[in-house]
Amino acid sequence: MTPASKISSSHFASDHRTVKRLFELREWTISDAQSLAKHANNKNVWKFLRDSFPSPYSLADAESFIMTVLEKSGPPVDFAIEVEGEAAGGIGIILQNDVDRGCAEIGYWLGEAHWNKGIMTQVLKEISEYAFAHFTIHKIFATAFSFNTASQKVLEKAGFEKEAVLKQAAIKNNQICDVLYYSLFQKNNP
């Protein structure tokens, strides 16, 4: 894929063109920095993400993230979620290694202005299909803090199953909380 190319239905086993598209998945470009900073600089977004996600989120943070993504080699694993013509969120595939090499983690976020529109559920379905088609994996997993019920619902609607509750496994905003572990298996896996 070339920079800023979009994931098309040809990347997937099923065709999503019949669904009214509110978003596009595409590779990041440096020109996305302004909109990335705009949507990411939000405490309501940050409170559901790992602390490595900066808050406040500056233009410099956006430029640094995009440059890191652009320097990666191999098939794309980090994508912008474009809504209404601008990068309003992101999703990434984190391929595991060693004994976990058949698995990948997915991390994602979407700007608050676009919550509750069904976008993230569809994004997760499409990125999961992409990951299974382009990488040698049989399992995708994602985690959600116990207080992030919206993300739990999104994962379940996208076909992920709650596999475990990791008790007191994280500290977010100086509070100890449980982490829910969700997984999706490749359909043709024996």
C-alpha cells in the first residue's frame, strides 16, 4: 500500500460496500497531524487509553507519532480512521512474537465527536479481516478497562468474546482497575 492509501473491500473476505460508510481506514500521512492533535487532545479519549497516549496531546506529539508510523517497514499495521474528511481516530495491529507469535493485539481510539455512531464496531470488523488476511495469526485480542463499558460493547458487537477478567491489573488515573481481555479467532482455524 502506498502512503495515504485506503483499505478497500478487496482486502477483505466479505464486501462492506453495501453499508453506508461513515469512515475510511487509510494509512497515516504527515498532513494528518493537525486533525490528529485536535481529536486526540481530549481527556474523555485519554481516560480510556494507556498512559503512553499523551495528555495533553500536542501537535508535536501528533507529528512524532506519524513519523514513527511512516518509518515502519512491512505491511501497514497503523491506520487513520478518517471521518468527514479528517483523521479522527486510529487503530493499530501489534503483532506478538516468541510463543505468542500467532497472535496480534489491536488498540484503537476515536475522537469523541464521532462516538455512538457505529463507526468503531465496523472499523474493528474490517481491521480484523485485514489482519487475518495479511499476517500469519490465528487470534486477535484487545483489552478494555472495566469502566470502559462502551469499548466492551464495541468489541462484542464486532464479534470478540470476553475471555478473561484480569483483576486489579492496571492503574489508570491513579485508580486500580480490572482489565477485560477480549479475543477473536480466525474462522478457519482448526
